[in-house]
Amino acid sequence: MTSADRLPGLHAPWLAAALLLASCTTGRLQPVPERPEPVTSPGFASQVSQVTGQPWTKGGRIRTLPNGGSFIPAMIKAIRSAQKTITWENFVAVDSQPVADFTEAFVERAQHGVQVHVILDHYGCSTYGWHHIRRMKKAGVQVRFYSPWRLHSPWSYNHRTHRRILVVDGRTGFVGGAGLAYAWDGHAEDPSRWRDTMYELHGPVVARLQEVFNDNWQEVTGQRLEGPDYFPALRDEGPLTAQSVAGSPQDGRDTIGSTFLLALRAARRSIVISHAYFIPDKQVVQALLDARGRGVDVELLVPGAHTDMPICPCVANPSLRRLLAAGVRILEFEPCMMHGKLVVVDEHLSIIGSGNIDPRSFFINDENNVLVLDTTFARRQLDMHQADRRRSRPVGETDLRLPFVRRCKGFLGRLVQHQL
């Protein structure tokens, strides 16, 4: 993956456009309780549903797939197992062997009568490769581009789908923050192979994931996917309680940022954040500071020198300095770009998916996160985090003293941080 995952960057010629866009972007998180119930309580689950408008589902099973060397083969295997339907929505894909492999799997299934529906973000997937697109369409794959450029409505191009959703036969789902490119085709073993995670979902929560895809499918085609081929009866597959949270800020209130804020305010013992693009707003920063004031242990892992968006730490620098002074442990991942998106609160609540902790994910992009209430699942995520932690270095006060040029970049970036 390339810097296409961040839209648009601060590189000219985007700067002037970003400044104009920033002037017309107003985002506001939903009001959430100042002192929510603990994440282990039924009251917290109820408060989340009030924010998201969605119910929790029980009977879930989720498999954690760290790095493309794990999740790309798993996703292709699921695609090739499809008997009736495949739905796939993706933000970023670069013509590469992973893209060729996905294309081949879609084509093969379509030729065997499987209904295949694909939504590609017009910006992030502009380098998918037209030879792959033509091949899929010729085989009967229904391919649509999300939010293409329109001369009569140029500002609408700023609204992207940042979701990563794959559903097979309405029974197996995948979510996370990864795209398709050579950067994901490995195990984070060197700077050219990124660190990322996808998740394989089973059980009733998959129906909600299919609904999230369906919302954008209806938007781009005017038609909804219906019937048992897309929405089969789903039995309990495991012990997990989960909720799929769709972020569609153009259609209504924010849900992604508000659930992050609610979770941070609910913390009683610990918060672990491992995120690729950490540009928190004032409320999120204050929630972390308040958590430290309550004695909550807070740890933040972010990309180090290997990053596709070096502007991000410059923009976040004032917030990072405040957090460090309050006792938040900050670490930088060293081997390669860290593109994961994980929050774990009190070793019980896990937040996974596509949404970043930044204004663009909160107020502009379409996103999809999954919240999981389960101690065993959370501890697996913390084990994964510990493995990343061992490949990271602690950040001290001197590391956050930026030279003049980077301070200037941070100042300019904060003027347009909704667009980063």
C-alpha cells in the first residue's frame, strides 16, 4: 500500500484544496456520558447501542489474522469456497500479485455462477489495474466505483469509503484496515512489508456486516441485495458478543469517534491503543488525560521512522507531549510501517476495523469497526500487541522536540487535519 491510504496528503497540489475543504468541514462527536458504566457491565453495552443505533449480537467467533501472509491466503480461500454470493468493499488496491490473485478468484467463482459484487473506492483503487477490472466485468463480476469524480459536484470527491469488508455466502466475513498491494504480501519482516491485521468473522454478526456493505451497494446501484443467498439463517458459532458499527457521517451522526470516546471514558484499569494514524481531537485527548487522572494505565503504539504519512506525528506532536507528560507510555514501531487499528480497554473491550483515530475517519469517510466484548478475545489482542511492543522503542520527551521545519509542517497540518 502507498500513501493512498491517507486522503488527501499535505503534498502540493493538495494543500490549497485541503485548506478550502477544511473551511467547510464541521465535525462534532455525539454527546456521550462523562462517566459511562464499566466496559464489563450491561450498562456499557446499552450505552454503546444508544450511540450506534445498533444491537449487540451473541454467538460470534472471530479469528485474528496478523499480516498479509496470514490474511491474504485466508481471504482467497474463503472466496474460492463461495457457492452463492460474494460481496467485497475496499478502499485501496494497487496493481500487484495480491490484486491479481483476488481478481482470479473472483473471476473463477463468477464463471461458476456465484454472484460477485465489488465496490472499489474511486480514489484509493485508481491503481487497481484496468486489465483486472475488464477481466472481472467480462466474467460477470458486478464492479462499481464509489464516489467517482463529478464535474457538477467536485467537493463530493472528498467523501470516500475507507471500509474493508468481505462477506462470502452471507456466512463468513472479514474486516480490518488492510488493502491489497505488495506491502501486505508478507509478515512485516522488513520495511517493504507492512504490519497489519484482518479478522475473520463467523456467527450472527456477519449479517450486520453484510448490511453495511448493502448500504453502499444501494448507494452506487440503487438496488439492495436481498434473500437467503445474502442473508442466510446464522447459528451461534462461538462465545463472543460483538457489534458491527458503520460509520456513515454523510448520512447522519458520527458513530466511529463517539464509540472511541465512550470506551476511553469507561476505562477503569487499562487502555491500549495501537493505531497507524493517531490524530486525536480535543475530546479524545482529554479522555486519555482524564483516564490517567483516574489511575488508568495507558499505552500508545504508533508508527516510527517507517511511515507513509510523516506529517501525522508532526500534527499530533502537541497532543503526544501532553499525553507523555501525563504518564502515557508511547512507543514507536521500528521494523516497518505499522498500519494496524486496535484499541483494548480493561482487557475486555476490543475495537477493531477500518476506522482511524482521526477527524477524517470520524466525520468524512465511510468506515466499519467491530466492537467485541470478551476477555479471552481481548487477551489475544494484547498478546499480539506485546509481540509488536517487543519490536518497538519507547518515546521520550527529547524525541518529541521537533526541529523548526517539522514544527511548521505540524502547524500547517493542524489547519487541515480533517483532510489528513
